[in-house]
Amino acid sequence: MAGYWDVPPIGQFDEGSCWAACLAWWLAAVGGGRPSWTQRQAQEEYSLPPGPDGAFDPATVVAALRGDPRLGARVSLHRASLYSYHRLPIGDLAAMIVYRHPVIGAHMNVIFGQVGRTLWAMEPYPYPGESGARSGALLVRSDLRLGRDHAHPTRSDAAEWAIGARA
């Protein structure tokens, strides 16, 4: 896992900045000559309009990141439900995932390890938290599902999309 546990987590500034916190952490964790941006710099680099539901749109994030050669990455969008019991096709690098959180709605984490349905993740919004004071957290989580949880089909915390970025 390439020393991901040694990279301090980044807490998101507010409810709409999880993507920027995740991108800033991903850049620091993956390194390799990529930009070293703070969360605020990531927000300034990409002016991302909200999606139809007011949250960020995964396709918009992918388009912005895919078009930026400074990231040194091949960026792809995967339907997470296809990988419920399998590794995402992202190689060994960390990947950003988008899911529907039962309290805060559309949300992003960075996953940097997976064994079965257990994920190692950087969570920018430890709940509860206060805007401007979140520290983020590195977690081992089995509460987040890739795709639909067929044992609990009404759960809404399934990761619907994975944004994979590979060198």
C-alpha cells in the first residue's frame, strides 16, 4: 500500500469540498512528480459546477481530471456495482470513490486498499464534524459497500462510482 498510512488525512472545508480534499490527499499519497496542491488550490484549479441534485457530478470530476496532463494519470469512471466482490480495475494506486452517504448525500473517499469487502480509506468528513475544523481520518471500513449490498437492498451508502487514476 505504498506508505499511504503515513500520509496525513485531509479534512474537507465544507459540505461541498470532499472532492478537493480527496484530490489533494491523492496527489500527496501517490506523488511521482504530480502537483502538490492543497485542498484550496485544487478548488482554484478546477471550478466544478454542481450536478442536477446540487452535489458534485462524478462525470464532471472525471472530465476535469482526465483533461489535465499535470496529474500524470489515466482517469476512468467505473460503475462500482460491477466490482462488489472483486478489486476495482485501478492497479495498485489509490482511487477516489463516490457514494451516497445516508446523512450528507453524495460524498467521496480515497480508497488505498481492499480485501474482499473491507476497504482502507481516507475519509475527509468524519461525522460528526464542523466545517473548517475537520481533520479527516484514515479508516479501515467495512461499512462502505462497492455497489449494491444484496443482503440489505435498501441501504443507500453504496459506492456507485469509482474514479480510478493510474500512472
